[in-house]
Amino acid sequence: MTTDHPNGGPMIYYPKVISWLMSRKARTETMLEMNKSVMRRTTLANIYREYDFNELATVTRAATAKALGMDHKGHLGTGADADVSVYDIDPSTWRPSMYKELEKAFSKAAYTIKGGEVVVKDGEVVATPLGATHWVKSEIPEALETELMKDLEADFRDYYTINLANYPVEDAYLPTGRPLTAEGRWR
């Protein structure tokens, strides 16, 4: 689960999505608000599985970091960036029927530590450090890049409201840029 998955799912809706993943009751109540054809045309009502907190940590932190090759993110081990969020919910007493409490808890972190610095305390922002901007540093064969740029220029001209020249972010705006290296093979 990332900022673009579910597709077009804004981050402000993560608490609701989390409640659906962890509570069948939450999913059922949401489906009952939908058009009845949804229930007839999907198998959503037949999904009984509910995530636990470990699985939630995997899909929201660990798996994303691993997929992006960010060895310093998504875990609490040696060498990690010390990014931690603490939510006001007791996993030992929480039950899937308590999905509204879960949604509320995940709507506002009680504490957030970013790079070892406390940035949220008792639910209030107490610091706003300059974070890193991660970007993909990819390299492709020159012939492929030339072909790609022709297509991209045409797409920008035909479908976008801005010019391609306005799209790139200059290095001056990335004071703490961290490149992610994309490795792959070209045919």
C-alpha cells in the first residue's frame, strides 16, 4: 500500500482502507452503502480474511521499502533511519469489530519520530525537519531514450496542460535528494 496504490487513493483515506483490511465488519458496512449490483458482481462479501498488525506493518512499511530497494527504510533494525509512528491503540485488546477506533487511531499519530527526531508528540506537530526527496535515477540506452522522448513530447503536447520543459524538477529544489538506482536489463 503506497501513495498510488490503491490507484488514486489519497493518503487521507489510509485509515479507512486500513479498517477495511483489518475488519470484515468494516468492509460489510461499507458495501451495504453501495449499489446492490456491487454485491452481485464481486466476491468482496466472500472475503473473510482480516489483516493483523504485523501484516499491516508489512504492507504499509516493509514491503514498500523493499520493493523500492530502500534498505534503510521499513524496519527497526541496525542501519535503519529511525522512522517510527506510534498510534493510540492497544493491539492486545483490539478486535476487528472495533474498526471505528482503529480508523480514529490511524487518522492521527500519537507520536512520530523521523530520522531519530520527534516530530509529532501527543498528536501535535512539534518539529518540521527538512526531509529527503527520493527520486529514481534510471539509465536506459541512448536510442531507447531518444525514442521515448519523442513519444513523451507528443503526449505532453497532446494531453497535458503544461509543457514538458516545465515538468522536470531542478537540482536546486532537491537540497536533500536521495537517488534510488533502478537496475534492470534491456532487450
